[in-house]
Amino acid sequence: MSAVKAGIEPQAIVFADDGLVPNNPMPFLVYKGAVEVGGDPEATIEDLFARNGWGAMWRNGVYDFAHYHATVHEVLGIARGRARVQFGGERGRALDIAAGDVAILPAGTGHQCLSASDDFSVVGAYPPGPPMDLQRPSPENHARALKTIPRVAVPATDPVLGRDGPLVRLWHR
């Protein structure tokens, strides 16, 4: 039985490079209410991501400081609670995310938790490739990231909908 709601499609948003947060020309994807999160929601999301080839998983929240990853793409599955997260750096967009939502961040996409419910719980994962790096916005990190981000491989699968998912259609070099 699939944990994914039928007919779900992500919203796609392209964030511009703001001079400190590089973002990515490939779109940030957010699936609203994509996952049925009854029972053990963290395990449900972990199983979904694993079935679709995304691993190196963790459980936690979203850091309350602006950051991005310059060597790897990231998926955030919201297992419990809700939060307001700034995506794309200061000039990006603050989004309300809640249990059942999934956000897929191409390498370089800024993110920062602005507020969260006490029960907020996230499962994060990465496609096969290099380990996660954590970069804070700075001119030096931005300059390095502009060299590494274009070398990050496009994943073979969408972490929510697999080989035929929207990420595979929407992310191109």
C-alpha cells in the first residue's frame, strides 16, 4: 500500500541567486499533503524515500539559521507538526509546511526555520552521491558553491513518485 496520495503534483519554484545564497536554476519542489502520515509517520516517510533510492536519512527539524548544501540535493518530509520555513534565502519565499508535505531542495537552495510547532518532526534524505555539507551564506561560500553546484548529479528518481516522478521531468542541466 502506498503512503502517497493519488494524483499529487508538486509546486515548482525557481529561486534566483541573491549573491549570498546561490540557489539553483532547477526548481525547488514542494508537495503539499502528499503523504498519508498515520501510525508511525517518520517510518512511513523513511520507507517512501528508501523505496525511491534516497538515503543517508536523519530525523530532526530544520535549522533556525540560513544555510544550504552545495554538494548534494536534499528532501525534507514533514512527519509531524507544522513550521514556517524561509526557502531561497532572504529574497526567497516563506512557506508554511505541515505533516504530509515534502520539500525537495536542489543543491544550493537556502532554507531556515522561522517558527515551528513543539511537535515539528522532519525526515531528511539525500540521493546517492557525496555526503551532505552545510554552508552558511557568505561571499566565500557562495563563490565555492558556484563551482560545486553544477557538478551535483541530477537524481535518477523523485523521492516521492520514483522514476517517473516530476523531479525527473523538471530537473535538467
